[in-house]
Amino acid sequence: MLEDEGAPAGPNPDEEAALRAEDNGDLDVMPVALRPEPEEQEPAPKGELPALEDLIKRIPGEVLDTMEELFRAKFVKVERVAKKHLKR
């Protein structure tokens, strides 16, 4: 049987019925997430973290203004980040 020129190509009704009969509901099964590996504790670097105000003073005012204008970004706290979370 020839299909109309403008009709989309796809399975005919008999093929569709066969495909639906094969579907046994496995598509509704969600995969189980694996447990994350326990994180290894990195030794904390020694020394105090600098005050937020001291770090902000190191950034040129022009850069701070641009960050505020483009991203509405402001610095609010100082904390250490584990090395594994840093992009290399």
C-alpha cells in the first residue's frame, strides 16, 4: 500500500498493535541510584581564613561593579572548598 505524499511515515495499525503488545510495562521502571562513595576527609589546611572585607579589598572596584551589574553577585561569606570540587 502506498502512502500519501503528505502523510507522515510510521507503523501501520497492525504493526502498532504488535509493538504495543510487546510493551510489558518495563518503561515505567526507574533506575535505582547507587549510593555515593563515602567522602574521604581531606586534612584541613592550617591557618585562619581571611576576613570577608579583606578579600573584597583585593578585588578591583571596577571588577566588583561589573559583577554586580552583570550577575547581581555579592560576596557574603568566606569558606574553604575541597580540592575535589575545584575544576582542574
